Amino acid sequence: MRRILFYCFIFISSFFIHVQAQKITVTARIDSTQMWIGNQTRLSFEISQKPGQKVITPVFSDTIISGLELVENCKSDTVTNPDGHLLVTQNYVVTSFEDSLLYIPSFPFVAENETVWSKSLSLKVVQPFQIDTASNSIADIKQVFNTKFNWKEFIIKILIGLLILALCVLLFILISRLIRKKPVFESQNKTPELPPHVIAIAGLDKIKSEKLWQQNRTKEYHTELTDVLRVYIEKIYDIPCMEMTSEEILSHLNFLRFEQKSAYTSLKNILHLADLVKFAKWNALIDEHELSLNNAYLFVNQTKKEEPETVEVTKQAVEDVNKTV
């Protein structure tokens, strides 16, 4: 009985020693044992090892063996098995340009003092067509692969290009209008602008109908009268009259003394009387008030510029001007 127990103990101990000694396992495989010349296949090594265990694996540079070239270097992938061991997979993409049977030998994998060898493999590389050795022309390893034209991708690229072009044009128009200080969107039903003399006459008619000086509002009367003339002169002669004194306006219109003397004299009398009333509190006579208004009509009628194409001014247009003056 003791002898049986002794033999059982020796058997169990040797089994555990054997299991403990077998620390790593290596499996080598190739996806295809036969391929056409120039094609690619995958060579992989699977290493089962304990966590934290250091394993020294073979290192390849450009080739695995002579005639079997590397296309992609090693790519490792590690997973954990249910028994707690790590399964490390090393993948290599290889190719060959020789019509031959390649023998892939065993490779050593070293863990501590233990060396495990992978199994040997073989790969047959086949030439898919007959080569004319008598011809001096160079033949392709593989036939040229013609891809189908992708109309969908082509149309999408055209649409994207047109969209970018439209956005560039729109951006250019917006920047141009902003630089020139023009409105971005112009109204299609824009009312044609009336001639300056029509607007001025309408303003004078409004002042005449209000009868401000008859209500002892002489300062307001002469202010409105000179404002109508200032706006008119600014549009006709492009002079910023609203920012000038009476003397500055007359200085800019000095040429009228020779071309239209009566118009210049009328304007001069209007501005001087207005300055006296507004700043010197001058009590003008009734005739002087009426004379200033008549002189204003005279100045506008003598200096107005007729358009090449006569603009017909309707009664409604004049009324619209009266509302805005």
C-alpha cells in the first residue's frame, strides 16, 4: 500500500513539474499555402505566455527568408485567455516575386531559460501566366486593374466646387458694396429721385403756406428758408453748405457773380437778412420777409439744371415732397 502511494506521489509531482516547465507555447500559421506571384498573404505567430513574462521573439528586417519579403512590419495583438494566460499574436504581411516553393523554417522564442521553436511552414508561389522569354518587352507581374468610374463621387465634387464658387462670388459682391457704402440689397421698386429744383420749389411753397413770419415766428421762418436753399445748393454744386457759414457759401459760389449776377445777389440778400434775424435779433420789415421768399424762388429758377430727359412731376409727387420737407 505504501508503495502504491509512493508511486502516485512521484507521478503527480512529475506532472506538475512538467506543467510548470512548459511556460510558453508558440503556434505559427500562414493564411494561404499557395498564392500568385506578387500577391500578399499574412504570416502570424501566436504566443501563449504568463502575464508579466518576458518573451524574446525573432526580429525581421526586410524579409522573412530569402524570396519572402515583408510588406508590413509586425503588428501585435494581445488578449487574455480564460485560464489567465496571455495570447500575443504577431502578424506580418508578406509577398513574393519568385515562382517557387518557399520553405519557412522554425523560429526560436525565448522565455527566461526556455526556448520554444515554432513549427515550419511552406508557401508555393505560382506564376499565373506564361512569360515569353524570347521577347525583349517587359511584362507586368499582374494585369492592370481598371477601376470603374464613380459618377456619384464625380457629381458630388462638381457640386461642391460650384457651391464654393458661388460663395466666393457672393462674398466678393458683399465686400464691394460695403467698401462703396452701398446697400447690400437694393429695392426693385425704387422711386426715381426728383430733380433738386423741384424739391426746393416744393419746400418754398410749404414755407409760403405756413406764414410763419405773420405769426411772429420770424427766426424760424428765415431758418427754414435758408435750410431749403442750403440743401438745394449742396445737390446742385456739390458743396457741403449745411456745415458752412453764409460767407463761406458765398465764397464758394463767387463764380455766379459773373455768370448769374442776379441769382448771386438774391442769395446774398437772403443769407445776410437771415443772419441778422437769427443772430442779431433784427426786426425785419414785412417787405423784407416777402422779398427773401421771392428772391429764393428767383435763385432756384435761375440756377436750376434741366435734365437731358425731362422728368414729369405730378401733383402727387409734389405733395410727397411737401410731406418730407
